[in-house]
Amino acid sequence: MNTTVENRYNGALGNAIQKEAHVYSPRPPRGKPMDLRCPDCNSADLKRVSLTYQESQVQVNTRTGLRAFLFGSDGPNLIVGRAATQSVHWTQLSKVLSPPRKWSYARLILGSLVVTLAALFAYIVFVASSPPPVSTLPLKMYVFLSPVVFMALAFAVWRHNYLRFPRQFAQWNRSFICQRCGAVSQHEVP
């Protein structure tokens, strides 16, 4: 892309001459349109996936009020009520174009707590309530294996959040959707 630069100094002492120079830049200057094309239909009508994702979400904030005067067996009463509702509605397009998500450590801890309580309940019901020669082998296996499994899952969550998620998010951020054919493509944009 050619860019015209004016008012260049030619280097002579005390002598400033206006000279035209051509600078070849690898990217267009600010405010100039970029030439991005769809690889499927060769259309230039591309839009960022992040912008399309935000546009296809609908945020609803509503407020309502109720006032009434009621006559009943206890005499007249005044009824006053208020309600506020906030919600987000996702279209099918926003679900398809949603950004990658980080995995939750709280979900991992809650899941391990549920599994631990279920295993303890199963041990009490099936093993501890049996006749006197009770085996403690299932309890010992669980006590030794559950921390190993928990640490492996915690490492998997950490690996996803700090190694895979940044790459996936950068890939999502470089993605564009064609307004004509709907194809999603990636382009390097400065």
C-alpha cells in the first residue's frame, strides 16, 4: 500500500525543502479500510466474530409496578408492588460464535465434594452396615486415590486455563464472519 509523506527534510543545513516520498507499509494507515476477503465467496463484507457475538445478544431490563385499592371483609386495603427483571437472551448465532471459556476451579471443588459425599454415603450404606467382618479396603483405596485424582484434575484445569485458553481466545479474536455466506475465517489484523 502506498502512503504519501510530505514535508520531508533533505538533510542540508539550514535548507528545508518539501519533498514527496513513498513509504510502503505492511498495514493500512489508521482510518483506511482493510482489504479482507472471505476465502469461500471472495466477499469483502466481513465482520468480527466478537462484534457479531455481542450484537446477537439481547439484554433486557424491565421494571413494573402495581398499585391497587382493595375492598374486602377486613376493610379497604392498599396493594403496592414493584418488580425488576434483568436478563440476557442469546440467539442461535451467538451460541455458535461464543468465545472460549476458562474452566472453573469452584466447579472442580464442588464436584469433588459431591463425589466424596456420595462415596462416603455408599460406604456407610453398603459396607459398614454389613455383618461384623467389615472390610476397610474400599475406604483405604478412596483415601489414597481421591487426592491423586483431584490433583490430576486440578492440573488439567490449570493447563487449560493458562496454556490452551489464551491460544483459543486469540484465535477467536482473529476470526471474522462473512455477511454473505456465513463462513468463519481467520485473518491477521494489526
